[in-house]
Amino acid sequence: MPKMKTRKSAAKRYSVTGTGKVRYKKQGLRHILTKKSTKRKRSLRHTGILSDAEVKKVKVLLPYQF
């Protein structure tokens, strides 16, 4: 049986924590920042955690990360 290939685009977007949760970078902090509030920009800096339903989809794309 050949090795499964990792989807490289997904590997660049998601990272798995030690406890098995999936982190991702939040969207909306690239351009048009003048109309966004400081509080909103500050909260977008932190990474988000995927829900369990989304983790099932990502597990297919990242076979050797879990």
C-alpha cells in the first residue's frame, strides 16, 4: 500500500496541538484595516480552534498529523 499524500495547502493553514485540537489563523487581517475597530483587529490576531465537525473534514486532508 503506498503512502497517503498530505494536502499541502491544508498543512499550511492548519496545525495540530498536543491535545489533538486543530488551530487556524483567522481571516480578515490582511487589508482594509482602517474601518475595523481596534478590538476586532486584536481578537483576529489570536488563532482559532476548529469545531469537532470541521476537524473530521481536516483529518482526511492531513492523514499523518493525528
